[in-house]
Amino acid sequence: MPIEDLPRIGLGTYSEDDQPQWTDNVRTALDVGYRAIDTAHAYGNEQYVGEGIASSSVDREDVFVATKTVHVDLPSSTDDVEGAIDGCLDRLGVDYVDLLYVHWPSGEYDHEAILPAFDEAYNAGKVRHVGLSNFTPELLDEARDVLDAPLAAHQVEMHPLRPQEELLAEAQRHGHWLVAYSPLAQGRVFEVPAIEAVADKHDATPAQVSIAWLLAKDNVAVIPKASSEEHMRDNLAAGEMALDEADIARIDAIERRERLIDPGHAPWN
């Protein structure tokens, strides 16, 4: 079974600009009921995310904080990774993070140098859970062979147009979470007839239906990005939706397959 302390709906915080907005956004999200916040060194907003957590009325211990380090443009020796992990904690203003991911297994990524540094941070209490992001099944196997810490989560692009069947089966077989980023396919789910039909049936939005469909899968959590309180509340409410078997089958039958996050350094390229 996957770890039990990861909330199944969290707030994604990626944006290409206006990073200071995330102080207010994170505080608002916590105020309306979110208890998981996801960021990354590469997003350039860890400082503001940390300020949002610190200024909230919610205790730090009640917030599941996830971030990512090791990126294509970051060094990857053991010493460098130890420094990068400490940098994440410093920018967030926390003593530990609940989940730390390897962001991309690309560039100078070397599992034999990087993953022991994650184990050291785990053993030192700086990191409560270790995760991976954007890995292939083969790279997941390679990582598990090196990691001493349990693999808690694998974060990937996942939505009705990219259901990630193979990686979902991998998560269910090995007992870790599959954490879906871009769960709304950057808005493309809004115009899919099957999703619109299910949304009309439930008097809901296509966004809510897409999130509810993901949550109907075992071992799946979601981190939709939202910057307005209205969208935050709508996304959170999707966790209360109950799709029936016909709804799920209708969305499962969508034949479109689209990968939206596909940088040149991705391990599948």
C-alpha cells in the first residue's frame, strides 16, 4: 500500500512568471482546505511557497510539502545534491520536506551518485519520503536497485488524454503513489465530448470530472494548478465526486493520446 499521509489532492504551483503570487495563492489554498503543496527548485518559487505556508493559520506539521531537485541544468555529484537539498529547505524555510523528488533523470543524472544523497537526507530526517519524477519504467527499476529508502511516489503528466496505463500498473504493483501533474491536460479536457457528457450528467465541470476520474484509480493522487480561490475550491470539491462505472468506462474509452510536457532532455526522447 502507498504511504497514507499524502493527501490525494494537492496544489500544483508551476508558473512561467509572477512567482511572488504563490505566497498569497498557497495561503489561500491552505485556508480553503488544501493540505498538500507541490513545488520545485526549477520553478523558482520555493521562497514564496514557503512564505505562504509560514503565513497561513495552518500548522506546518499539518501541511504535506513536496519539492523537487536534480534537474537537467543542475550538477549531480553526491556533494552537489546534498547542497541542492539543503538549498530547497533553506528557500522553503523548513527543517524538512515531506516528499523530495528527483525532478528529471536527464542531463548529468547519475543514479549511483544522486540517489545515495537522497538516502542520506532521508536518514537524517531532512526528507520524510523519497520520490521520482518523469521516469520511465526501466529507470524506475534502476532507481529501486540503488535506493535504500522506500520509493513513495512517482510524479508524471497524467490526464484523460494520457492515462499512463503502464506507469499506473507499476505504481499499483510496487505500492507507491502515481502523482498526476497537468491533470487537466492544460485545459484540453474542457472540449472532450465524453468528459463534457459526464460533467453534464453530474452538474459538474470537465475539470472536476477529470480529477474525479483520476482519483477513481487506485494509487493516484493529483496536483492541479490553480491561482484563484474559485478554481481551488472547484478542484478540491472533485474529491467528493463519485463517478459510476459507466462514467469511468466512458472516459477510459477516449482514444486520444497526447503528451504535453515533452522537453528535449526527457528520458523518453
